[in-house]
Amino acid sequence: MTNFRMNRRSVLAGAAATAFTARSMAQAQQPINIKIGVLNDRSGLYADLTGEGSAIAARMAVEDFGAAAKGLNVQIVSADHQNKPDVGANIARQWYDTDAVDAIADVPTSSVALAINQITREKNKIFLNSGAATSDLTGSQCSPNTVHWTYDTYMLSQGTGGAMVKAGGDTWFFLTADYAFGHALERDTTAVVQRAGGRVIGGVRTPFPGTDFSSFLLQAQASRAKVIGLANAGGDTVNSIKQAAEFGITAGGQKLAGLLVFVNDVHALGLQTAQGLVLTETFYWDLNDSTRAWSRRFAPQRAGNMPSMVQAGVYGATLHYLKAVAATKTKDAAQVMAWMKANETDDPLFGKGTIRADGRKLHPAYLFEVKKPSESKGPWDYYKQLATIPAAEAFRPLNAGACPLVRA
Amino acid sequence: MADVTIAAPASAPAETGSADHSALHRTLFIALAALLVVLPFIPVIGYPFFLMKVLCFALFACAFNLMLGYGGLLSFGHAAYFGFASYVAAYTAKHWGLTPEVSILLGTASGAALGLAFGSLAIRRQGIYFAMITLALAQMVYFFSLQAPRFTGGEDGIQAVPRNNLFGVLPLGNDTTTYYLVAVVFLAGVLLIYRIIHSPFGQVLKAIRDNEARAISLGYRVNQYKLAVFVLSASLAGLAGATKAIAVQLASLTDVHWSMSGEVVLMTLVGGMGTVFGPIVGAAVIISMQNFLAGLGAWVTVVQGVIFVICVLVFREGIVGVIGKWLKKPL
Amino acid sequence: MFELIGIPPQALFGQLLLGLINGSFYAILSLGLAVIFGLLNIINFTHGAQYMMGAFIAWMLLNWVGIGYWPSLLLAPIVAGISGVIIERLFLQRLYHLDHLYGLLLTFGLALIIQGLFRNYFGSSGLPYQIPAELRGGQNLGFMFLPNYRGWVVVASLVVCLATWFVIEKTRLGAYLRAATENPTLTQAFGINVPLLITLTYGFGVGLAAFAGVLAAPVYSVNPNMGADLIIVVFAVVVIGGMGSILGAIVTGFGLGIIEGLTKVFYPEASATVIFIIMAIVLLVKPAGLFGRTA
């Protein structure tokens, strides 16, 4: 039943490593076999920012940890969930039931992530989410088997929403993709804007997925709001930003706030179109020396593309998980998770951090503005940093998420 | 001349249920039942989760075939009844805590209701228009499902659908138990379809399929028959969808999307339209292909397209149709 | 008067104009379907994929060969048209003696193949295509800012639609075509090569779809799935208009674009479904469609 692309190289490497450890380590102890499944979008909208890049990041974590020398025989497998919850659930069940997968990593697309969250809990394994946005993963649907690593909707609205109001953008108009994710983003951002003293003067729900946003953009223009909040993702965001430039909306003085924009989206749009866009991410390759060093190792394996924050998150989560298994010498989900939550995380990409009782990983977030073409010094030089949001402010307070694990 | 006849070549021999054919069919049904019992014990394909999926889609394809193969009506929107019923079953099981059999019945009823509404619109046109209208109406259901998150969960779908106790007493905890429930539902559905086909009602349907004008001149109220078979087919598609929601514990947008309507056409075509067992074989082939070729990613779509084209050009009888022609017996 | 419903007239004019732009795409696509259906009696399910191909051919011409937008506007439909001719000769021709529904099924399969191949090769995150330099910027019309390119889309599609109508209804070639539609055997007997006419008609219909694709490339991102959902809406447009007349397809296309545009102002949530609702109503009142002949 193993019908998923396995990376032959990593299987071989794993086997070779096993042979090595058996010979070099004069211990009676058996190596622990670990299989991590990287489940994400390998062909669709999010393939660039997750996809094979996330599998590469996971393999880099295995390598950097020196897993083989520490008695861990790690194998990374990957599969494409096509952004459909039923496909993802199917793969996850087969992985857990028949392929002896111990942990699933990445999983962008909130709907699929929630399905995997559920199945992982049922099968008592580990879920290291990096790609999904929904804050429900650590809220009403939180699970003792899940870590939500990179970002969530609360953090996105907190960062971008708060910062725009502070910068004088106190009247907002929303372009909201008409589905659960869009609504959640709009709701969270509205709360942030109002708390910061801003006003939401209108909004429009756009059919999802959409290609033509011109009509909605004209309504946003007519509202004379200072900020147009884009509560959408992927192709919707790219199309609405493109068409906003076409209709002269940014030139007319209104600002666009991209609530979920990844560095890959900016790359696809080009600086000419995307310039001036304000956005929030928790990782950017050009943040500091250690992120630069890591990204320079990553990029050649992805045809020169710099890592996204999701791929960075897969790296961080995998590294921390391996540390936990090595320390506890078991794959038992409860013990591994207890270690992961009890010990500080430390990796070159996110620095030091912690994992909360509800599974939320805490680290700082950064507010960026997309550079003008004239300011960019070379390929992938896209962001200038406007502010750092400390971990404690970036994420939703522990008791505000309605997570049943917290009350217990 | 009415040109809605998409006559299945396999139905050419007289199939008025002569004694030896019904004896053959009885044997085949018994063999099918025996196979369903032992399947979970066979390695590799005996993974109950996979089997449940195959059975639900097989029933869906049989329901679709009732309309296309015997009624001559090509619907390109059957995903609507399948998917909508799966939402109803999932919703009632999860939010109202209803027992599986009640949820499934409610799902089936919703499929019937939707079939009645859409059917009465669609039968106003024939042939290609009929197909396009069913497609467009189904797309409305898709948009509704997308935009009514309170009911459908939007793009999340309804997840973690509980498998409540059957009849309130029998626990459906593990996959194997649930598999047998699905197998029973499947077999009952297929037998019902077989009964319909071989009833006087079924004979009139075939008459309409083969020559609508003649059926009208014989005094049959053709539109009522068409509507009836439309509703029956939609209810059975609903039964399949509702059962699937309980079995795989998920109802999602995939099942209401128009590509699902295309898939069920493909299953029926591959297996053999207008045959009793064809859609079952077709569904097994297509679902296994999707499952075992999943690693190929978008190539699966290409392979499906190629199969479609080959079936239409040179293999219009389908697998079971060819076997039936070879045995000189309708299967 | 407009103020009564809470929308200032300026905004309304703007939205009407935008509806007209969307309607341009519906009109060209439903026109192509109508032309093909008229002669081949086939609903061309591949139409959406061929629209997508048009956009991709333009992209490939630009990025691989260095041919820009304006030549692509002519070249892409020709390339796509040739592929259509091949499809007709290889596949469709074998189906004319069968029920028309087989044509629908075959073209559906072809659509799956074409879309799958493009998705494999180009991925599905979409490729950028710049607006040609001559048409950048826009005009301030007082009530709205109209990007030049969008204006061009309306003009170009109107010209193409009317030219097609003129050729079919007013020229000798069109007369042959209409004769072949009415009675192919008799037309053949008059010494007109009907099979060739059929092949070329299919190629022309595909070319129209590809032309719409090239027009769409700079405003929407070039994406393997761009035609898949659009084609269903166009089917509904075709059902509403009925297959009776060429002019009917054009008028319905533009008309429904405008209605959809208005829905986006008054009740945006319904803008994806409004065409299907209109379709249901039309079917209740006039089953043959607005311009259809009752067969």
C-alpha cells in the first residue's frame, strides 16, 4: 500500500547510516527507526512555498542534528494532499495504519490540517504543523498530539492590522474571500484594528476562488478607506494585488494590507507590482547571519529559490522533534510531546523559543514592507523590516483560545 | 425523431429476464456477497478503509447507471446528490448525534428532494441540453456548499464525523465493523436497482430510452417516467454519499465538485453502461487506480482522460459489456 | 432614482462597464461553442482547456520565442486552431454516426488530458504575463478609472463577434455553412466539401476560444485551471441563450456579464450563482432558451 513517493536517497542514506552506527558504536542499544511524513501541496497553489522544499528542509534537519550518530535512523517520506481534506486524510490514515509513519510534518491548507490533527490524535502519533493558518489548531480544536509551529491567523492580523493603524491607516475596507479562512482573518483583523483605534468602514465578500476582483476593488476605491485589507490567500491575493495596480488604486494613495502574503507570492508578483505592500512573517531568509547561512545551503537545492517561512518551520519542528526522541529514547507520543513542551526550542532560523501547553510554538514575528524596485540590491532582496513583534504579543494569549487542554 | 438514445450496445440481446439469465444473475450476486465477506481478510487490498471507499463509489456509479444505462439520460451533475447527502448525513450525525441509520436515511431523503427539484427542471430539455443543465444546477449546489459554512463547514468540510452506535446499540468502533455495514448497504442498494430494472417500470424506461417518440405514441407519460428515474437515481446516489460520510468520517467539497460528476461517468463507462455489474467493476478500477497511482500527482488526471477517450472511441461497451457480449449473456 | 437603492449612479456606471468586460469573455466563448454546435452538433467540453491553451501559447511565444502580445493575438488562435483541426480529424470524426453525447464525453476526456499535461509541466500557481506597453495606464472617465487594456478587451471582442456574425450570416462561405447545418447530404451533393467545412469550423471555434485566452492572459494570471470553472458558466450562458442564433450567443454573453456585474454590487455573495439562477428561471419560462428554436 505504499504508493507515495519515497525519497530513495534518504532510504539508502538511512540504511547506510544504520550500518555505520552498528559498527562504530559498540553499544548494545538498537537504533530507533523514525519515519516522518512530509504531507503538503506538491502540485498546486502552495507547491512553491511548501512542496518539495519542505521535504528538503526536513532532511536538512536530520542531517544537522546528526541523527545517525545519535542512534536515530530517520527516514523522510513525502506525499501530495492536493489541498483536499479527503485526500490528505486518506494518506495520513494509510501512513499511520500500514506504513509505520511516526510523525506528519508541514500540512498547509487549514482544512487538511484540521483533518490530520484529528486523525493524528485518534492514532496517538505526532503532528508537526507548519503550513496551516488556522488558529483553531491551538484553539477550540487543540490536541495533545499537535505542535503548531510557524504562524496563524491571529498572529497575521495582530502584526499587519496593528501596524497599519499605528502608521495612520485608521479606516479599513476588507476584500474577504468568502470562506471560513477569509472570514476568520477578517474577524481577527477587525478586532485588532478597532482595539488600536481604527475603524472598519466597509467590506465585500468575494467568491472563492476568484479571478476578477476589479468590481470589488472599485467598491473599495469608492469607500475612500485608507487601507484595503486583503483577507484572502494564494491566487486570490496575487490577482487582487495585480488588479489593484492596474486600476491605479495604490497610485491613488490607498494602501494594501496583505494579511497572508508569503515571500514566494512577492517573487511571483515582482517588486514593480508588489512594492509598498505591508505584511507579517515569522521568518525571512535575510533576517540575520544564521538565517542567511542556512538559506544559502537551502537555495541551491530548490533551483535558487529562497526558503519560505513554512519551510523554515518544518526544519525547526523536525529538529526539535528529533531532539525529543533522542533524549527520551522512545517514540511514545505522550513522552515525546512532554519533552518538547518542557524544553526550550533552539534553532538557527527562529532562535530560542518555547512550546505552550496548547501546542502553540512561540517566537517573534516581523513586520515587513516590500521594497521598491530601486531599493532592491539583487534577486530575492524583497523586504525591509519595519518592526519586531515580541513572541508574547504576536500570538494569542493562552487563555483566550478556548483550548480544552488549557482549562484541564 | 427523439435523439436521446444513448443505447448501451450490451443491451442488444433480449433481456426480458428469461429464466437462465436471472439464474446466472442470482449466482453472481451470491458470489458478490461471498466476496464482500472475505475481502477484508485479503492482504494489500483488504485495507477496510480503502474497501469502504470502493463500495460507496460503486453504489454511486450503479445509481448513476440506472439513469444513463437504463433511462438514457446523461446527467453531468450527479455529484450534487452524492455530496449534498454526505453533508446532511455528516451534519446530523455530528451536530444532532443521530444514529448512523437515521443519518443515512436523512441523507438519502435529501438526495431525493434535490433530485425532484433539479429533475423537474432538467427533463424539460433533452440530450446535450439535459447534460448541461444538470451540470449547471449541480454547480449551484457546489457554490451553496462553499458559502454555507454553518452547515457544510465551508472548505474545511465536516470533519470528525462520529460513528455513533448503529440503532443506538451496536458500536461501530473499528473500521472492519463499519466495513460490513457499508457492504450491507451497498448490496441492498444494488439489489434494489436490479429489481427496478427488471420491473415493468424498468421495461418502460428502456422503451423510452430506445425510442421516446414511440413510447409517447403508446400512451406513456414519458416525462413522469423520466422524473421518477431521476429521483430514484438521485436518492441512491444520496444513499451512497451518506454512507460514505459515515464510513470515512468526512464530508467535503470534493464530493460536490463537478469533477466528481465526471468521475462517476467515467466509472460507468469503463465498467460498461447499461449492465448490472459494470459500474461496480468500473468503480473498483478507477478508485484503485487513484489510490495506487496517487504518487503520480497530476498524471492521474491525464491517465483518466486517456481512459475516457479510449472508452468513447473503441471501448464503448466497457469491461463487463465486453465480457457479456463474449458470453452472449447480459450481465 | 438610483440613490433609492443606496448605490450612487457613478459607481453603477463603473460596475456596468466592468460587467461588459466580463461579458466579452462570455460572448466570445459562447460564440465559439455555438459555431461548433451548429455544424458538429457537439458540445465542446474542451473549450475551457482551449481557452487556457490560448493564454499559455501566448506566454510560451513571449518567453521562449520572444514574440510579443500583438502577434500572439493572431498566432495563438492559429496554433490552437490547428490543434483543434487535428483533434477533429483524429477523434471527433469517428463519432458523428453515434449519439451526440459521446462527443460531449470525448471532449471531456480531452479536457482532462490537456489540463493535466499543463499542470504537470507548468504547475498550477500561475504565470505572469505583462500588459503590452501600448495599453498600460488608463483613462479617468469621471465616474471611474478605466484601464486602457480593459477598454481594449471590449472593443476587440465586439469586433471579433460582429465579424463572425457577418461572415456566417452575410457571406457566401457562411451560406455554405448554414446549408451544411440544415442538410449536410444535400449540401455535399451540390459539390461542397462538407467534411472539410466541418473540420475548419471546429478549428475556427477553437481559435475563438484561444483568442479569448490571449485577451485574458494579461488581466488574469496564466493558469492551467483558468478555463475549467469558466466553461461551466459559459455552458449556463449557452443554455440561457439557446443555440438558435449566432447573434443570440453574443447578446446573451454580454447581457449576462452585465447582470453578473450588477450582482457584485447589490449582493456580492450571489455573484457566482446568479447566472445559474437565471438559467433555472429561463428553463421554467422558455425551455428552448431566449433565442433558441424549439427543435
